[in-house]
Amino acid sequence: MEEPTQLLQFLMCLFLFNWNSFGSATELDDYSDRPEFKIEGKVFVASKDKEWTYNSRVVVDGGEYLGFVRTDGSFVVHGVPSGSYIVEVINPNYLFEAIRVDITSKGKMRARRVNFLQPSNVKTVNYPLEFRERGQPNYFQKREQWRLTDFLFNPMVLTMIVPLLLIMVLPKLMNAADPDTQKEMQNQMNALNKGPSLPDASELMSSWFSGGSSKKAVKPKASASSKRK
């Protein structure tokens, strides 16, 4: 009784294995039927040293497809199906601008600038692609150095120096002024000193706590009988 059961299990496993193999083979056939194209271009660097080509890579969609740069700067990326891809040149010593390449099902190529903020704003570029260096990457931040101007323009220093300069300079300006100007300024100072002075704090407090006794007493009105007399 056990032998037919084991045989049945074996046949079921064999059937499932063949079914999975058939499905994966169908997917591979469908994928292989897709037409593949190649992306071509050239990289331009001002340096005459060709060692930069050994450290350069052409990356399509972040590494899904990879290409290498020849000694003359040209490159070819094979096996790329139709679609829209971002092509970048990676080099540790130079920076390059990325380019988007659109490939139709018939193999027609269109290259345009990458614009993530406004995808509808299409600016086409030449194909085969041309990558030119935009500068060199900065991996380190320059250390700040001490400067005298940083010390002089410090807010704490300004709050101490500016009043001191005013105290030292203003008296000299007053002495160097004309006599008429000095007289006019003296008159203005005297006028300010003659102005109404503030009440004494003790008098103010006593007036508050005295219950209004400082107010003038109101005289009583004369009665009608006194008026007749």
C-alpha cells in the first residue's frame, strides 16, 4: 500500500518540477525575443594623460548596464532594450553631467538633458553622446583660518569698542567746533535742564497712601437761608 503512495508522490513532484521549468523557459524566451540595442558615445577630458580612462565607467540606470571607456575616450554599452535610461560617466577625479537616452522599439535614439524638476521641459543633445568634464569633485572641506577681521567684527568686541571710541572722539569734536556752535549746544543743554523734573518717589508714594488728603477741600455751598440774609 505504501509503494503506490510513494510512486504517486514522486509523479506529482516530477510534474510540478517540469511545470516550473516550462514557465521559466517561457519567460526566458519572451525576454530573449526583446530586441537589444547599444548606446554609444565619447568622453572628453582636458588632461593629456590617458590613465583617467582606466578609472572611468559608463553606468546606465545606476549600474543595471555597464560600459568601459577606451583609450580614445569612446565607449559602447551593449544589450540595452528599448526604454528610457539615465547614462552617467563615473570617475573619481572628474565630474560629468548625466544624460537621458530614450530608445524606441525600432531602435531610434533620442538624447536629452536630465531635468528632474521639470520632466516635460525637453532639451535634446547630440547623439552619439558627448560627455565633457564639468570640474573636479571636492572630497574635503578647507579648514578655516584665524583672521583679524573676524576678531574685529565680532559682536562682543563691537559692543565694547564702539562706545569707547564715542567717548574718546566726541569731546574732541566738541572742542574743535566753532564758538557759535558750542554756544548753541550749551543753550540747548540748559533748556533741557530747565524742563519739568520728575516728582520725587517719596512724595509720590506718600500721596498714594494718604488716601487723597493732598487734594484741595471742596468748599460747602451756601444754603438758601444765608443767601436771604
